[in-house]
Amino acid sequence: MAHLFTPKQVGAFVLSHRIVLAPMTRLRTILPDEIPSPMMADFYGQRASEGGLVLIEGVSISKVARSYIGAASFFHDGQIEGWKAIADAVHAKGGYAFMQLIHGGRQSHVEMTGGVDPVAPSVVPFEGVALTKDGFVPVSPHRALCLEEIPGIIEEFRVAAQRAKDAGFDGVELHGANGYLVDQFIQDGTNTRTDAYGGPIENRVRFLREAVEALISVFGADRVGVRISPSGEWGGISDSDPEATFSHVAQVLDSYRIAYMHVIEPRIKGDDTLHEGHPPVAVKYLRRYFSGPIIAAGGFDGDSAEAVVASGDADLVAFGRYFSSNPDLPYRLKHKLPLTPYVRAAFWGGTERHYSDFPAYDATPKE
């Protein structure tokens, strides 16, 4: 584990180790106003560590941007104190907290959007699901964004970033992955526009560029990260040439000198492993196009994380499932201690049980 436990400069911060808490949608806000709950502060505080990076679950930037009832959002003043408590909990352990900002785009339902149709770059048939009070239901029909509407969404990203900054967060991550709105613009399977936001890849990344620039205007480039999912399958996403598309995306992101690029390996779809034992492929081909820190995510254990960092293809590794049940995951990996199994049934909503009640490793000898 020598490579995982060496310091690394990531944007404005020097991290003491390379193990990152991945952003996970856990549906633990207080309804109906989606107030960040005390158990969320407990969860993140438990998983923070001295000099470690904590990425906070996808936070919707507006009512229309929401996809899942109970998921995190930050677009009204009643949410401020709850988010401050989470940032404070991470800082109390000496960690750094980045808030991931998301717009769900077509992955939504009218019950989540306030009664209006979900939006997307283009109208393309889609059989996804959203989560409402009735559980997982088929998404509502979506409509294509008009050109004049796009600046308003970019402004919502900027305002959400400012809210995150005011609440004490150290930076933000743009969710450009998993078939949500930014990803829908990037990939040609979901973007069939013929205006300045569609067609060649240079146009399809325009929305990404503008969103990144909006976040940078608040935090500066060295406190902004971007998550992408080349060849990812979540959200019915697709591209005719993903390697060419995401090589270009990596070059675009490199030009901004952002804090990091966060890459989900295609062997993972959401919280499921599609291709067990499949070696990392996305970070390997993207490394030559992005000169800054790369966070690899998706299906790693301690040994494979050490290997991908040692290879130079990635600089850090984000863990979701194993971090969900092991609040002291960096300590356990460093000392090769047993890992507590995660509880899949508790991933999508619930109480403190199997969420914030997992204990740290107990080294006390058992009698």
C-alpha cells in the first residue's frame, strides 16, 4: 500500500493519502424540503480523515434537476444549516469536502420536477426510472431544451456552487457522468441537436465547458473537479465513439487546469459490477490527455487501487460500496484489516441502520 499512502497535491490541497470517498446517492434527507439530516453529518464525519478527500453525494441544483425523492439538493435557504453541519463534520476530522453538483436531465419524473416535463438536449426514447413517493417508477416524457433556456441552467450551477462555498465546502465536483444532463449533452446517443450545442464533439462539450467555467468563477479552477463515465451504461447513455469523445473531454478539462478528473470505469453501472475482474481501461487511455490528478472509481479493492496508482494511470482511487460499511476504510486498507460487508438493501434510503451505525475497526483482543 506504499503508493496509496503517500501525499498528493490535488488542486489547492495536499492530501495525506489517495483514498477518496466516492459520491453516493443515499436518500437520507429530511422531507418534504430535502434538509440535510443529522445522520448525514454523522455519516460524512465518520468517513473523513486527516488530509483525506470526501466527495459529497450528487446535490441537485434546482427542483427541475431532481431525480430521486429524498436525495440531496441545495437550492433554498432552509438547507443551509444542514449543509454547514456536514462540512463542519468533515473539517473536524481534518478532511476536505467537495460537493458534487448534478442536474438529472431526462432522468426524472413530473412529481420530482414540480410538474414540468424533465429536460434534455434532445428527445430520444428512454426507458429509465425515477424515484418518487411511489417508489421507482418509469421516467416522465422529456422535452428538448430551447437554446435560450441553457444559460439559466448554467446560472443554477453557479448559484449552487456559491451556496456550497457559503456553507463552508472546500470545492465542488461537476457530475458529468452516469447519463445525467451534462453527460446527455456530451454523448451523441442522447444529443442529436443541430445548433451550437450539438453535432461535432466540439459543440457537444460546450455545455460542459460553460458549467465548468461557472463553477470556476466561484471557487477557482484548483477547487473544481469533474466526474465522467466513458462507456458507462447507467441512464441509457451511449456514444458512437466513446474513446474519441472522452479523449477530447479530457483535453478540454486539462485546458482549465482543474483540481482533478474523476473517471468511473465502465465495469461498473451505478452500484452494480457489470464485468467482474475486468481491468481498468478508461483511466489508461485518458491518462495521456489529462496532465492533472486523476481519480479512478468503480470496482476497486485495496490491491487493485494500489496497482492503478503505482502504474501512474490514476493518482487517487474513490471507493463507494466498501466505504459505505467501513467508515475507517483508509486505516483498514493501510493495515490490511478485514472489511465489513456492505448492505445493499440500505443503499437507497432508510434510517441510521446500515448507514451511519457501522463501527470503526476494533483492535481490542477478544476474550
